[in-house]
Amino acid sequence: MNSDGRTQRTVTIRDVAERAGVSAGTVSNVLNRPFYVNSDTRERVLDAIRDLDFVPRQRARQYRPGRLRTIGMAAANLSNPFFVDVVLGADAAASELDLGMVVTNSAYDADRENQNLDLLVQQRVQGIIISPVDEKSSSLQMLRDRGVPTVFVDRVGEHHTTAWSVVVDDRIGGRIGAQHLIDAGYRRIAFVGHPDRSPKVRDRVDGALEVVAEAGGVSLDVIEAESWTVEAGRAAGELIADRRVERRPEAILCANDMVALGAIQAFARAGLRVPEDIAVVGYDDIAWAEVSSPRLTTIRQPRELLGATAVRMIRELFRQDAAQPENNHVMLRPELVLRDSA
């Protein structure tokens, strides 16, 4: 009702279209299939929605209290056992809380991630948990602009510092791994990973560099790996094995367990023994780490807890304003798991 006592007319999708200078169909696409609309047009439509205080009837139905809630989970890559464990932890928590869950696999492909987010929005999930492939994607901001409760798990870019998220302290993880190798007497250490392509890997390298600087008399060489895969680790391992003994690192700290396992394979083919000729530390503590030969020393991430915590945060967002910044960031601590490789 207006201040003069008259009933205020409900704003319609046509009003929004007229204000933005687009068709009603384009407004519908922005609301339901945002990735089909170019960014300039999306911004005009979103500005019109904000100016007119437009609330889609569909959204009002979607978030009506008391109905069964379904959450979407966009995993970065389900061929990586780390993300499988995160999803399993989320699934267990969702079942406990009587929440349905739809899982998609982005396969480290930013375009596929956009398609998956579009699919989840079309399926009218009540919230989305995402481990983003592209942390700078405008699609992530679009979820926020549309008021879709969203929680980042494992990775969150610098552009989403106010988003709700649950991550592991990777700087601490890097420090723990490097400190173990230094305490074991190794002085020529290498980090095998891709820090220029991943903020998480960069944090692990930075943590390791801090410890090396504090120790003195220790060197840390960064050896590029193309990705998080066994194949990337094997390729990096072959380069290390080809070095002359005096230039070869005595120990390596890897970006994840899959890279570490690939490097161990390369060393075995080159006739190098682990840990006698070169020690290896992984990161994650996936199931394969326990059964590898030698068994892999690694930095354990609480994978299932990551997923479970993200689900509980989504449930909390259902009860609150999704834009509320307080208590929005959970950081879990990794730990060293000692086995045979270092």
C-alpha cells in the first residue's frame, strides 16, 4: 500500500522488460537461463529488477518455507578422488538433514561448469554448493545477484571474499609438509605443482617458502606440473629423474596425492627408490595414498568434513539473508599423515 493509502500495483515481468528495453522473454532467460544472455543485457535487466523491486513469483514459490529442499552441488572434477570424498561427505549430511541433493561434474571445464549451473537453476534447487573451476566466472556473481543461496567449498576466489565458504588452510598445509621434510634432514626440496594456475597451490607454495626461509640453508625449487592429475605428476617426475644427481631434489612436496603418485611411478621407471633416493610428500590423503607402494606420506585434508560443513552452511542460509556477511567463512586445518615415502 502506498503512503496515501492506495494499494500499490504488483510489478510484472513486462514492467521489467520495458524498463530494461528488452523483451519479456529475455527477462525470463535472465531469471531462469542466465548463461544464455550476454553480460551487458543481463546487467540492464538486473538493474531494472532492483530499481522496480521486482520479485518473481517463481522464486517466491521456490523458497516458500516448509517444503522439501533440494540443493545442487557442482563438483570441480569427479575423476579426482578428493572431490568424490567431498561429495560423499555432503551427501551424508544432506541425508541427515532431510535435504535432497543433485550433483554435477564440471570436469575442470569452465564452459561445462556454466552449463551445470544453468541446469541446477532450471531444476529450481534451493541452494548451490560449488567448488569452482573458474573462480572469476561471472556466473558465480549471477547466482549471488539472483539471491540463490551459495556456498563455496574447497576453493573461493579473491572476487568472492564475502561469500559463504568452507576451505582448508593451504598455507598451513604447505608449512606442515615442508617442515616435515626439513626435520627429516632434507636440504634440497622441490614443490611440484601449478601455483600460477591455482590460488590454492600458490598458498601451499607460499607456506612452504615461509618455512624454508625460517630454516636457513634449505632451498625450495618450484617444478611446474600441468594439472592435478597422475599424468601431470608422471611428466614432472620424468623431468626430475633426468637431472644430474647433484641438481636433483632430495625430496619433493606435491600439489596433491595424484601428482605425487604419478611422480613415484616415474621415479620407479627411472630406477630411483622412494624414499632412499628421493622422498615424496603428497597432499589430500585420498584412499590410494594408503595402498600405494611405498605408502604415501601426505597432508590430510578433512574431505568429508568439507562437504558436510558446506551442507550445514546452506541450511543456515535458508534461515537467513543470503547476503549476510557474519560467520560466513570456515577454515579447516590439515594434518600430516606419516607413512613410508618420506
